[in-house]
Amino acid sequence: MTTVEQQGKLTLAAIAQEAGVSVPTVSKVINGRDDVAAETRSRVMAVLARTGYKSPVQQRRNLTGRQAVEVVYDSLDSAYSIEVLNGILEAAGAADIEVVLSVTKRVPSRLTPEQRARRIVDEGRCGMIMVTSAFSEAQLDAFHRRGVPTVVIDPLNPPSGKAVSIGATNWAGGKDATSHLLDLGHRKIAYLGGPEGVECNQARLHGYLAALRAGNVAVDDRYILQGSFKSESGVEGMKKLLQLKDRPTAVFAANDNVALGALAEARRQNILVPEELSVVGFDGTYQSEESVPALTTVAQPLQEMGRAALRFILRQMRGELLDSRRVELATQLVVRESTAPPPGP
Amino acid sequence: MTTVEQQGKLTLAAIAQEAGVSVPTVSKVINGRDDVAAETRSRVMAVLARTGYKSPVQQRRNLTGRQAVEVVYDSLDSAYSIEVLNGILEAAGAADIEVVLSVTKRVPSRLTPEQRARRIVDEGRCGMIMVTSAFSEAQLDAFHRRGVPTVVIDPLNPPSGKAVSIGATNWAGGKDATSHLLDLGHRKIAYLGGPEGVECNQARLHGYLAALRAGNVAVDDRYILQGSFKSESGVEGMKKLLQLKDRPTAVFAANDNVALGALAEARRQNILVPEELSVVGFDGTYQSEESVPALTTVAQPLQEMGRAALRFILRQMRGELLDSRRVELATQLVVRESTAPPPGP
DNA sequence: CTGGCGGATCGAAATGTTTCGAAACCGAGG
DNA sequence: CCTCGGTTTCGAAACATTTCGATCCGCCAG
């Protein structure tokens, strides 16, 4: 009976004979044409499944892995974004997976989450990476339901169980940065925060608070400002801090952009960094290295986060179980020129 | 003689007969296989070009729904890159076209240009944008032959006739920057250049030279340095310039990164900008705005260049004729805080 | 009942693509 | 000069895909 298995060659013709149809019909079934009766289609599919036939295209797909991940950014406007993106691109290149990039802020998508998920599946994407985006439960649900592995990097809202979430040890990083300043002798340390609701910003703030508590330094609410992750926010924040009667001697900024803004404003007001004021940033982008003075900062393994995101997608594709739905990569304090002991009284 | 034109059908067989080869050979030429002799290949290509043969894949490409452009960067590591990318993304979003991004430097592609072109056609890409990349004639040839519209932005090597090339008025921009410094009274103006062989760098240099000539200022070879487009290059260049007995009073840097490097080094050596030294950059990235002092720079319409690239792809897809193979968008001198008249003697 | 219409289904034939082996060619020894 | 192994080039044949027309079937009007 099983004529197909007997002869070695596995061709459309063999399948066709087995299923009792013509070669073109088998081809149509494989290529998903709709001019095949349901009954015929299922008969052919049964034979295909039994024999394990792979069309040349499918065979090549396994070789070249012409798959793609969808990468969605909220906006693409900082060194942070690029570094993460470079990590993703590197890992994707190594795995021979294509990267389809889109940004939601500039071009608000007209699609509902469902439509979007639908489309992503249709286009044959094997996964989805969302970077610093706000996303709804509905969106994650849609991907989850359709079996599209999803990873979020530094999500704006708290991570949900539906997707794997990747971040850095923001709390520990905030604590390290603040401890560093305390160790130098600072007691009046300000926090120049990012957007209030954002998860990673809160973690950094709480790391800062924890360090102060551990160092027995009272928290001064006037020293804690919220803003955005942009450099203007650092400029604005710095202006406010410098108007205080009791100026802080050190500033821990929520990220490098804000820190650079703070640095710029200090400079404008002829305040010497680090002699009169210490500044610590967060992110460890290349900008922190190139500034004058070079910025002491809490480096996140940004590229590694991108690479990790892609690796998680691959693992989920292979059906491996994940150890955890939330991964935090270690930050590291990099001491450069922008921090020093506080000025004498 | 021209048997092909006589009969209406335009098939591989007809082409093959016309060119005096077999059908498979024609197929191989179209698909860029390498087992075809150069002489044979060109003969077949001549017939293909003359008859205007379009493979079924090419014919179908215009019809299929969701389209994508392939965007290739040499590397993605500067504000310049992001701004151009944002322009592309914006235009792509508006036209409902996907962006497939890849960088060549980090992950050297294992594919030959032909394979790459092949894949791009297979995946249904409707076009290709190369940004600040070095590319070979072979690559452009491969895309050209397969009818994939190709646009290069700020190519490293001189543009070829095979692709549309987009850039800025680098020469005019270099001239404007230098004239601005001359107008302020500077006579000792240095050029802190980028990589020597790169087209746009040369154009800026020649704009600089032209302005000096027009201002009757002798060119001093010690004031002209070459390097890279990175900020370290600005640091290094600045060190050299400041060691000269006869220091320049102004520096025109090949791009903002270099200018920021120069600014940083000046700062380290306690040289006041702009009081003692004027600095002009090129690009007009957001970094130039945020630096202290804010950088006078020649702004390129970076986002517009990205948008224009995508528009060109769309036009070529629609089969419209292009006015020109080379487009230069206007630059604009943005005067900020880093330039001032030279110090008195 | 008959004929005509239309959509669904399928395969013959046309067309394009890939594999594989034959022929031609090449260069280094003998 | 020939020989021998390797490479390049090409097309026959095998294979896959697409087009297009044939066939079948149900439906409806006459």
C-alpha cells in the first residue's frame, strides 16, 4: 500500500499518486490555494503529514531561517534606543533572522491590537519585541492567544504575566549610585527623576531612597523631582535645585540624558563639576563617556538586553520552557570624572 | 531577425532562442546564479533588456498587499543614523510599508550581493535603501538586474548610475560654514575632517577651500586634518591643532560628533569657546543643540533625506520616471553659541 | 424536461527553477 | 606531446508552480 515509502524519492508526483490526485493539486494544497475541495485538501494533507514531505521552499527556510521578528519602539530618539537596537540586530544577524522595525509614537498605528497581532502572524513573524513601550493587556493577550512569543524590554507599565520582560537591576543600580555619593561624603543628594509612572524610574527612585535610609540620611522631598527622560528635564530640574537655599551637593539623575542636561545647566551657571557638584547618570550610553567631564553613571548592559530579548524569542520558538517571566540583568557603577567629595563648608 | 518581437508571447524560451542559449541558462542569468560565463551572461542580459522581460515574480510584486523596504546601514551608532532612520520610518509608516533593518558592520553578511538581492526579491521587498554604506557595483548591479529600486543615502563611495543617490549640499554647506567664520573675522580656520576617501567629507573640504579662496585667505596645510566621523577624531585633531605654534582661532569640523570631540578637548585644556576658539559642526543633530555651548552647525535635513529616500522607492515602484539620479537637499547654517569673532591680539 | 448560467473543482499543458552530469577547459607534471 | 585531476560552463531532465480550459453539479427560467 504505502507506495511512497517504498521508493526513496519524495516528490510531488509520489504524493499525488498516493493521494490519488494530480501533481498540480498537491502543489496547490501546499501553497494554500483555495481552489481545492476541503475533502481533497485533507486527504492530500494527510499524505503530506505521513510522508513528511517538505517543499523546496520549506527546506530552504530551515536552512536560511528567513524568519523575522517585529521590533516595536515607542520612539527612537536616544542613545539608549540605539544601543538596545544594536544588540537586537546583532543577535538577529547571528541567528539569521530579520528585524522589522516600527515606531508607534510618530506614526500612530491605525490598527487594533487584534489586527496587529493578526498581521504579524500572517506575515510569518516568529516573535515580537517591544522596547520601552506602553502596551495594553489586550495587545499582549492578542499575541499570547496567537502563539507569538513576546518580549518587552524596560516596559513603561509594570510587566504582566503574558510576556517575558527584560530589564536591568534598576533598584540595585539606584542604590549603588546613591551609595557611591554617600561614600564620597555627600549628604545632600537630589534625585532628578524621569516620568513619574514609569516602572524603571520608580525602581531607581526606591534604590535611591533605600541607600539614603541605609546611610541614615533623612529624605528631603525638595530634592526629589520628577520629569521626563529627556535632557530638557535635566536642565529644568537643575534650575529648580539651584534655586534652593540649601543646594544639594550631588545629583543622581534618572538617566544619562537627564544627567547631561543637568551638566549643561550647571555649566551655564558656572558651577564646577565635580568640584562643587557631583552628578551621576544612569544607562552608560556612549554619550556618558564623551561628555566633559566624563559622566559617572550606572551602566546598563543595553546591548546585552537586546541580545537577551532575541534569545528569549528563539527559545520560545523552539518551545523550550523559560525559567522566568522576568529577567533583570546586572547594572554596574562606572566611576568617571563627574563625582568627587563635596566641597568643604 | 528579431523573432521575439514578432510573436506576442514573452517567455524564457523566446529569450533563450533569441540569445542562442538554453532556457535554464536564461533562468540562471535572471536569478543571478554564478555558473554562467560573463560573455554569455551579458548576451542574455542584452536580450532581456531589449525585450523588457519581467519574471512572474517581478510582475506580481506590484500587486501583493503588504510591502517592505530593506534598509541597510553600515553601522548604527550616531545621532545622524537615528534621525535618518526616523525619517524613513515615518514615511514608511505613512505609506504602510514595513521596514526591514540590518547593519552590515557588526554582522558581516555571509551572503554574496547576488544572494542578497535574490533574497530580497523572494521576500517581496519592494525596494532597498542603503545608508552611509560602502557598496560595490556588483551589489547595485544585482538589484538593478532584478528590478529592485535602490536608493543610497550619503554613500561612502561616489554614487554610481545604477541607483538613486541622496545627499545634502555638502559643498555649499562647507562653504557656508567657512564663510560664516570668515565673516566673523577669522583668518586662521582649521578643517577637522572625516575619513579621507569619503565623498561627502571631500565635498565639505572643498567647500571650505572654496570659501577660503573666495575670502583671499591662504590655505594652510597644517590646519587641514583627516580622521573619522567619530568624536575621538575630534579630540585627537584638536590636540594636534592646539600644539601648533600658530593656533587656529576657529575650527570647522566635518560633523557634529567631531565638533563635540573638539569642544570636549578644548574644555579640558581650559580654552573658552567661543571667546578664544570658534567651532562649527555639520549635521545639525539634536546633540548639537544640547551641548554647552550650543553648537553652531550646518544642519542637514536628515529626516527629510530619509523620507525622500522612501518616496523615491515608491515612485520607482510605480514605474514613474525620475528626474534625476542624484538629489541634493539644501543644508542650512544654524548659528548658535559656539562661534564668535576671534580674540583680539 | 430542457437548456442555460455560474461557481466550484481539477488536471493538462505551459512555464519557470533546480539538479546533476557531460563536455570543455586549464594547469601541473611526466 | 600526453595525462590526470580539478574547475568552469552549459543544458537535459527532473521537478515545482501557474494558467487556463474542461468538467461537474446545482439552480433556475422557460
